[in-house]
Amino acid sequence: MKTVTTHNRLTSQCGPAGGTASGKTTVCDSIMQRLHDQCVVMLSQDSFYRGLTNTEIANVTCAPPLPAPQCCPPAHVLF
């Protein structure tokens, strides 16, 4: 967290980091709810994916599923 003073006001910046679906947006939403009396701005970057073109969709190849680990009987493998 970075804290600076601007125009006699204390300003903090927080940049949560983590992998996909790790809870970054949830943490930011919680912070915003707790600071409801303060001026809070969230710069969301959750919507940075774009749709594929028809050509890109036609060129998509999927890898075959991985086999179950050999160390466990198939009935005990959890996915």
C-alpha cells in the first residue's frame, strides 16, 4: 500500500495482485463497503478479454484430456 499526502489530504493506493479467481475483486469490493464514507475509486481491469473472430474460433484446437494418475484407482480420483 502506498500512502501520499496531496493538497493536505492523506491518499492511499492499494493494488491487489493474484491469479485468476483469487479474490482480488472481492477484496476491493469489501474495502469499498467498509470505507463507504470516504471517496474510493476502483479501476477495474476484469473486462480486458475480447471476443474471438470467426477465423480465430475456427483455428482453436483443444488438447485431449489428461489420463487419470496411475497412483490411484480411477474410482478414487477426484477432479
